[in-house]
Amino acid sequence: MYEHLLVPVDGSELSNKAVAHSIGLAKMLGASITGFTGEPPLPVLVVEQAAVAYDVATFQEHEKRCEAHAREILEAFAAKAKEAGVHFDGQFMITENVQQGIVDTARKQGCDLIVMATHGRHGLDALIHGSLAKSVLAHSQVPLLILHG
């Protein structure tokens, strides 16, 4: 039924739940997994109505930190998938819009199911913090399996 799962992860305890469930599901279905992690770019600093520019070294250092963090997360996921005999590929991007990165990666990689964990926020908490899973659900043509945290 499903052959290629996309699993967005950030290294949190909640995303580790998606890792465990997706590996079990992929093993049962004979599917492969693409792990995805997205990191935000450096924020634009505004001081008294003037944008503060970063130097090239600052951008490069930020990218190195993001890549190292993503590599750590995706390598841990890959090790667990390998141990279970599940084919794994990792994808990383720096993006202002992680939701769109997830949707685009699912499409580009030919994934037929997205597996995500969510906090299940409601009311004011959802309004303040938003819901990445809800946003992905609203914008993706790929089915979504949501695991409640």
C-alpha cells in the first residue's frame, strides 16, 4: 500500500515517537523512509527601523551549525532504520517555511505517506504556537499519518 514514507524529525522526544512508529510501519510494509529535517535561516534583525546585515562568516557558521545538527538527527534515524533492515535516506534544508519544505520534499522524493507526531495543541496554545502537522495536512496532496504526542 505505502512504499515510501517521509518522516519529518527535529531530534525531540516527540519526533522520536514518529521515528519508532515509521520504522515499524516501513518494516511491516516493506517500504523505505526519507527522514527530513528543516532548520530556520538566521533571522533578520531590525534595530530602529534599519535591518542589520550579517557578515558572510556569520551565515556560514549558522549553516555549519544547522548542518551538524541535522546530520546528528538524521544519522541517529539512519542507524535505527538500518538496524531494522529498512532503507533510509536523509534530507535537510534551511528554510523559513518548514511546512512547505516537508510538502515539497514529499513530492520531490515520491513519498506516498508522511508520518508526523504532534503535540495536539488546542485553543490559545495552538494559536500562539501553531501546528506544523495541521499546516502540512492543509497543504499536502500526500496522505498524512499523525501520531498524538
